[in-house]
Amino acid sequence: MPLRHKSAQKRARQTPKRTEYNKHFKAKIKSALKNVSSAKDKDTASKELKKAVKVLDRAAVKGIIHRNNAANKKSKLTKAVNKLK
């Protein structure tokens, strides 16, 4: 079925680009979370937490994840870091 409307054509062009960007950013989020949870000592974990919070806030501002989702992830990570010795 050919795309006859200009708006449909534009959407067809933009969707793959946007999907690729979102995948890239979500992978960045996952790796940041993994770095925090895999840290052994509190100093390293707190440094990684700071980086992860920055990534999560950026994703929330960009609309890649919901701001409450970002807040929940930051809260869980902070609790995990605070439990470390």
C-alpha cells in the first residue's frame, strides 16, 4: 500500500531513525544501571551512581522513559549503593 499523504510519508521516514535512537539510549541506560549494581565498594558505586542518574535524567527529559520510571530507578539504585560498605 503506497503512502499517499505527506504526513504518512514523513512518519515513514522518521520512525526508523527515532527507533534506532531510542534503542541506543535504552542500551546506554541499561549499561549505566549494570555498572552501578556490579560495583563492589561504595566509592566506585557512588561514582557510577552519579553517572547513571545523569543518564536517567537525560532520558526522562528527552521522553525516552517516563520521569516517574527514571525516579524509581534512581531510588532503587541509591538504596542499593547505601547498603554497600
